[in-house]
Amino acid sequence: MDTGTHVVMGIALGGLATGIDPGIASSSPAVVGIMAATIIGSQIPDVDTVLKLKNNADYIRNHRGVTHSLPMLLVWPLLISTILYFIFPQATFIHLLLWSFIAVALHIFVDIFNAYGTQAIRPFKDTWVAFGFINTFDWFIFGSHVVAITLWLLGTPAGPTFFTLYAVLALYYVARAVTQQMIKRAVQYLIPDAEEIIVASTIHFFQWRVAVTTKDHYYVGRAFKRNISIYEKFDRLPVPDNELIRAAKQDKNLAAFVSFSKVYNWRIEEKLDATYVTFTDLRYRSNGHYPFVAVVRLDDNLKILSSYTGWIFSDEKLQKKLVPVAL
């Protein structure tokens, strides 16, 4: 989920703690300490976002990787509770540990439901767990938390307020999962030879992204409720095994893209300044454009001149990334 949603989840969890945990409800410093534990615990698995400051390749390869793994379910709470205990000893170490653990676990758990997913079962497997039926930002999830927190601040009992919130959200998650499966069945009926069907949520409640792989083609479309629209069809061509592609694959940006993308096509363009190898993710079509790409520029000797991977919405911006204007 996005940062804002994780923040309101942490506040709601802290509010719940003050209502049901008798060990902290009677102490103001303890309440502040537990609230800090749940808010920090709801954010700390995303500490790897700092990798964006380094480069997109490292961010794509590692975001929601080790920081969302099973060992971190113990490491993060121990770190948070140890630090906060010195500041808020009234909260007691065991209470800080318990509520920070719940916050961290909830963060990792909810992240598996969007299209990006997490490596939540690492170190047993490096598989990315991604169900894709909840968008990274979901208006209903965020809004329902804001409503519950507001009611709590206005004086409604914390326990009933937040347990009602979680019951409503549990039903919402089930409804989204059922809707996703209904769309997949409709796509299967439309494209009987589909080998893989990816149906991912969008910020719009009734709209879903659709990407389909068959033996010979890729299909890209949208679903509105159960109505499927196929926008484009691409030949599924194997990536050639030649010197140019092998040289391009040595680039860390392209390697990161391939490790992340499940459905992509490729092209090779010979231009005056260089040869361009471009891989395009087909899952994120937006207004007729595919913004998530990896591009490698190579010279005639197959030396990598520059490269880029990430979200690009215009050719002009891509060229600036690949060929910075000299000052």
C-alpha cells in the first residue's frame, strides 16, 4: 500500500490498542509510546524506498524484498520496541513488542494483495507473492480508516469502532478477490487458449487492467465490471539470443526490469547515435501508452553507452534520461 494508507493503518491500530489493552489505557505516556510503535511499525518495512535515491534498478530489484521477509517480522519489532522502551518505559517492553509486531505483520500482509507484491516467504523462497486485487492506493481502504479514526477521536469506543472497521475491510477484500476471479473467468471465455491471465486492480473501483499470454500472442485490455475490452494484440516473439541482446542484458537496468516484469515485448532500433534495445512492460497501459520500460543504448562495438528503467510518459523525457544535455 501507499505511505498514507500505512500511516492511517498505524493510527487505527494504535487506537485499537488503547481501547482493548488494559496495560496501557491508564497511562498517557504509555498511550503515546504504543501509538509511536504502531505508526513506526506500519512504516518501517518500506525503509528500502531510500534505494530510489541510488537508482531505479536497485529499487526495482529490492523494494519489498528482504525488508518484507519473514525474519523481519522479528527484527523490526525488536528494534522498534527496544528504542521506544528507553523513551516510554511506562508502556513496558512486552506491550511495545506486541503492538509493533502486529503493525509490522499487518504492513507485510496487506502488501501482498496488490500487483507489486512482496517476498513475504523469504528466505524459504524468493518468490514474489502478489494477488493483485487491491490497488496500491485504494480509496475505500484509506477512506474507511479516516472515518473510523475520526469517530474514535470524537468519542466512540475504540474497540467496537476499529473491530467494525476491520470486519468491513475483511468483507471488502473478499469481494475484491471474488470480482477478480469472475473477470479472469470472463477473460478465459473470451480467449480460450490463454496460458496466463493477469487481472490487476486500478485506482478506479470498477476498472481492472488485463494482460493475457497465449502461446503466440500477448493481449492487453481493460475490464469494466465484467465487460472485457481488448485494446491491443502483440505477437509473442522470443527474445533473440545474439551478441547485441547478450550485451544489453549485462546492463543492471535491463536485468532489473526482466526480474520484475512478467509480460513484456521488445524491439531493437538502429539510430544515428546508437542502437537502442527497448523492453516494454505490457501490464501498465495508460491512455494508449506503456510507461514502464527498460532501454539500453549501445555503440557499434556493443559497449553500453547509457540505460534507464522506470516510468516514462514521453519520448522527450526518455531521451533526457538516456542522453543528458551537456552543460
